[in-house]
Amino acid sequence: MQRPEAWPRPHPGEGAAAAQAGGPAPPARAGEPSGLRLQEPSLYTIKAVFILDNDGRRLLAKYYDDTFPSMKEQMVFEKNVFNKTSRTESEIAFFGGMTIVYKNSIDLFLYVVGSSYENELMLMSVLTCLFESLNHMLRKNVEKRWLLENMDGAFLVLDEIVDGGVILESDPQQVIQKVNFRVDDGGLTEQSVAQVGPPASAVARNGLERYGEQSILEHPGGTQ
């Protein structure tokens, strides 16, 4: 899918890096009142999406900018977010200058992360779409066991919703249709993701390999 053109903007993560370093804000344009400059429009609205188990361990994660450039920083962030949200009834949190929406399902916690100025309803629409799409794909069994056994399909679902931080789709029915088309066209499985039962563990591993360093499946006792 061809990505739509965005407004001129800095490279993703540059704003956060400048804020952390205490650097100066970009200069105002000619004739622009000092101190009143609004955030420049951008299609890059999602910083990260990740799913943790009920112990706060990563099962699936994708980061779309360099706010947390290293694996260690990502894991620390996820653990801190989990500790802040796992025992609350709220669906939104503000942490580290970011807006986080989340949802608990049996033994899973699903998170969508945006900047501090991001529209909360926009982030929630992504979270709802992700959950409903997984709910359909996993036959209403959105839990750790079924997620791990269908990890290849879970990454396909996420890629249809968010690409490079840009929100592509918020309708779960459209997501499932597009995933089914990709599966049928690419021959990933003999049946559509919406109809197939749990694939062999080797299929899940192969799905992760296709996504490289951006895709992480939990390995108990492994090093990061």
C-alpha cells in the first residue's frame, strides 16, 4: 500500500531527543508570534504498539521511531508502563511525556503509545481495532496461548493497522479482509487467517523471522 504524503516534519524521534537533551525549539517562521507555535501536522501518530503477558513480559512489539533506540531501553519502558497500568481500572495513562492507551484481556495487556499531544480517541481507535481484529482471528480467545500459536497472523494484523507509525486502518472488518487477501495471495497458509486454527509452532517462528529485529517473540531465559 502506498503511503500518503505527509506534511514536512522532522525525522521521527528528533523532537523527543531534543526535549531530552534540553535543546532549543525550532525557530518560529517569519511573522509567527513567538511562543504560540502549534505542533506541526504529521501522519506519524503512533510511537509503539506492544503486547505483554500478565507478568509484564513482551510477547509482541513494534516501535516506529527512535524514542527508545535500543532493545534495553524498550524493555525498561515496557516494564515501567506495565507496573504503572497493570493494577488500575483506567484505560489511559500519561507516562514519560507520552500518552498510552491500554486494554487487558485474560492474561494479556495490549498497549498503544503516542506522543503527549496525540489525540486520545485516535489512539483508542487503534487499540480497539487491534483487539477486535485479534478477537476475530483467534476466535474470541485473545489470550497468551493462542496469541503465541498465531503470532504470524498477529503481525499481519498489526501491519494492516499501522505502518511506520502511520494509522492505515481502524475498521477491524477491513483489517481482516486485507489480511485474508494477503494470506491467499501470498500462500502463507492453506486457509485464511480468519478461518485457520492454531498453526504449527514452526510457522509462528517463520513469521517472526520475516519481521526481523522489529518483531520479538518471548524466549524465556534468553538474552536481549
